[in-house]
Amino acid sequence: MNLKTYLILAITLIFTACSGTKPTDIGVKSGQLKACPSSPNCISTQADKSDEKHYMAPLSYTGTMEAAKTKLVGIINDMERTTITENSGAYIHSEFMTPTMKFVDDVEFYFDDANKVIHFRSASRKGYSDMGLNRKRMEAITAAFNATMR
């Protein structure tokens, strides 16, 4: 093989390694999404409110859960490098790929219809710091969702 082939192979392996494998311990258990690790690359509406590194307020909605879910799915689908891997009942799991390094972040949504809120958790599969990307993503989704609720 020539140098160009080795280089292409090396780059492919690096980007494949960055994606990681889908966690098997995510989802909703007793109304709770998985807790964030101590690393700063995770945001959750179910983190302790005093935890400024990890906490964000949940989305709120009026009307039916189905209507809110339709709006949220539309927002997710309009975002680049995003795949919804599960959409069932009160739960959505989506994968967001970062633009440069192709890291995959798992973003989960849990619809608490009794309280008319959508809890979410956005976490990087790999690494320690995400340079605020998960928070920025969830702020953008929150702003887009709130704009559709007006």
C-alpha cells in the first residue's frame, strides 16, 4: 500500500473510534434518565438544580404529548448530523455527530405528560470536556421548541 492509502485508513479508523458504541444503560427507568457523570460533557434536566455544570430546566408544553413530540421530532430532524434511533411512547433517543471530530453524543428525551414537561439528557460518549457543546445544543433545541409553542 502507498502512503495515501495508509493515511486514508488511519483517518477512517480515528473517526470510527470517535463515534463509540451506543450505551446499553440509557433510557427511562422509574421516570428517570441516567444520571450525568462527574465530567462536564453532560447536561440533564434531572440533575440537581444546584449543579450548575450539569443542570438545565426541562421543556414545558401545553396540549397533547403527541403534538409536543411531533414538534420536537421536527426540530431534531432539521438539525444536521442527527439520527433518531428510537421514538416510542414517551421516549426519544437521538444521536448527534459533532462536525469536526465526528464524536457521537446521545440525546434522550422523556415526556412527563402528567406534569407537561420534557426531560432531557445530552451526553458525550467519549472524552471528558465537550467545550460546552451539549449545553449549546440543548439551549438551541429549547429556543426552537419554545418558539413553536407561541
